[in-house]
Amino acid sequence: MVLVSLDDIMSDPRAQGPESSTALLRRVVSAADTAPAIGMTTEAFGSPLLLDLRPLMEADPNFRREEFYPGALERWSAQGGTWALPRYFYLQILNYNRDLFTLANLPEPEAGWTWEDLLAAAEQIRASAGLGQTYGYLDQSGGFQPLASLLKAEGLDLATTSAGELRLDDPRISATMERLRELFKKGVLYQPYTADRPNPEDPGQTVAEGRIAIWGDVYIPGPNGEPTQPEGIDIGRVPYPADNVDPWGGLNGEAFIISGGTSYPNESWKWIEWLSRQEIQQPGAQGTSMPANPPGRIPARESVAELSGFWQSIDEETAAAYRWALANPAPYPEKTPDYLTIGAISQAINAVVTNPDTTVQQALADAQRWLDETYAQQNLTPTPEPDLSPVLVATPEPQVAPEGATTITFAVPGFSPSEIRRIARR
């Protein structure tokens, strides 16, 4: 077995400007039989770049699909195949202030709720608080998540709409944006960074003071600067709404792939299958080595979760929210989202949310102008179609010095190790 430096693969001096995800993936699967799932796109699924793992799973008598948590393997499955073997997932859930729900005579939210449920609860809590500085939902997406989710319910899926198809004068967009604008103005949705707030509030502090009803993960510094939870607040946890739109679908996590150009499929499978069962150690505090376990980083295998003590490290309510989110993943993305579409919508909603003097019509007109100009400029030099043609894994360079060579060991602080290694090999 030869370990190929991922730094060497990813830092190609011949690359001109930023590369597409598919181009990066192509370099990875051309240089190594197995690798972490880097540069994965939905277009690559079913292509010659990746080896379908499903036949290898079925042929392995020791492989047990049931050892993976519900939804784990499905997140990397499409077109009749499985294209990566998951190790960890990154999931986000919501927090809510139980006391504020009680004061508003509201039942606590449950898994499976919708964005309409969330907005209704936030509106009722804000209304029950009068004109005080208590807010409904701390929206850290700047309005994009609720906008995209509500629009999908209206039949407009921003995750699959191309820049050439998007028209920002669509009445569904303007009506939904007007609605959200009013919710932000009323404090039902909360955005601390706006033009009319010369001294914006720290959202973490606002949460810690018990003035937010619903929020995602925010940084609340402890005595030594470490993240902590607010004290004196009865906090509940619940998954994001079931109709939440995630443009990147379920491809958030750590997984292993096998190159479609490998000459050693069985050996490659044995290697990544073994790797997926290991608790990989990462540097911890004070130079020690300990498992990294940030919020929402969940082992895909039950055995790894037990080995790391993951479920024992969190409370039952948080565990239930994570399990529901795992079993009910975001819909598989049909294609890679168009970044111009996402950019135009984000620009418009950001203008409306952060500047009270900007009208929805003005924001949409400005965003449409930007979209048209950028799209036209992009078409002057059309982006080439992703190269999904077959690959053959290259023979790695020898990892030992030739006989009689002088060995020099040196450090390269402040320099790119991959570049120094490349120069030394000359």
C-alpha cells in the first residue's frame, strides 16, 4: 500500500484559476484508488469517475448495512448505486427557549414541523412579548433559508433553477419576500446586522439573555473563550422543519470513495470498509489526541458511535432530534445548484433584510440586473462541460530514496509542504 499526499493532488501548480468540483474530483480519482469524498457532485454519481460500491457491499459477507444508522448510506446513493461509504455526518438542529413557548401558551415544537409552523410560533411569541426586545427566530441565513423553503412550497425550487431560467419578477418571489420583510421588521425574524443598527447586538449574547425563542448554533463564549451553553434558560431541541431547503442536499459529511479507474476494487473496498469502522483521532486540547466531536458531527456506524461514546455525551432530546434528522435527510439534489441563482436571491433578500429603506421591487430589480450582466459575461467564455470520461489511476511515485542517496530531514514552517516536496523530487 502507498499513501499518496492529498496536498500534492490538490495543489496543482498547472491549474489556472479556481477549479470546478468535478475537475478536483477527477484529479483525486486519477491519483489514488481510494480517497476521502472530496469534490463530490451529483453529476459524478453514476459516472466513470466513481466506482459503484453496492456490488462490493453485497459480495462482502461481513458487511452489514444495518450497522449504519437509518438514512446514512442513502445519502450517498442514487441512480441504482452507492458512490461513497460514509463515516461521519454533519447535522444541524434548532434550539428553542421553553420558557418563551410557555409564556405564549404554545405547545413545544416537534420533529416533522414545517416552516409555516415555525413562523407561526415565532410570530405568536413576538406578539406575546409586546414591544419588548424579545424576538422570534434568529435567522442566521439572512433570510435565504425561509425564503427558499417557502418558495419551494409554491412550486419554485431554487436548488434546481438555473440562472437562465430564473426571473426575479416572478410574483411568487416578490410576495414571499414582502412577507419575510414584514416579519423581519416586526422582530418575528431577527437579524442583528442591519443598516439601522449602528451598534448591532451580539446574537450569542441575545440568546444568553433569553431574548430569542428559536435559534440554531451560535457562539456563546465561556469564561476562557470556549463555546458554552446559556445558563438559566430551559432549552429544548428539535430538528429543522421537514420542508427545509438545503441546496446541497445530503452531501454534508465525511465519506470514502473508490476511483472508477482502480485496478484493485476488492482491495480498495477492504481498505475503506476498515477505515469506516475506525474512530479517527484528531489533535485535541493541550497537544493531546482525542476524538473531535463538534456539535452535529455524528458517526454513520453504530459501532463507531458506541466506541466514541457519542450518544452518551448528549442528552436524550438532542439525540432524538439527531436521529430524526438522520432518518429524514434532505431530498437528494438533482444537480449541483447554480451559484448565480443562489447569489442573485441572496443579494436581493440581504438588501431587503439589512436596509429598511430598500423596497422589495428595488432589491429584485438590482439583483436581476446583476444576474443578467453576470450571466451574459459568463457566457462570453462558456464553462466547459464537466469531464466525466473514464480515468486510470496513475502509478504513484516511489516513496523511498534511491540506493546511495543522501537523506536530509528538514522542517518547512511557513511554506507549503506539498510545494517543497514537489521541488525536492526534481
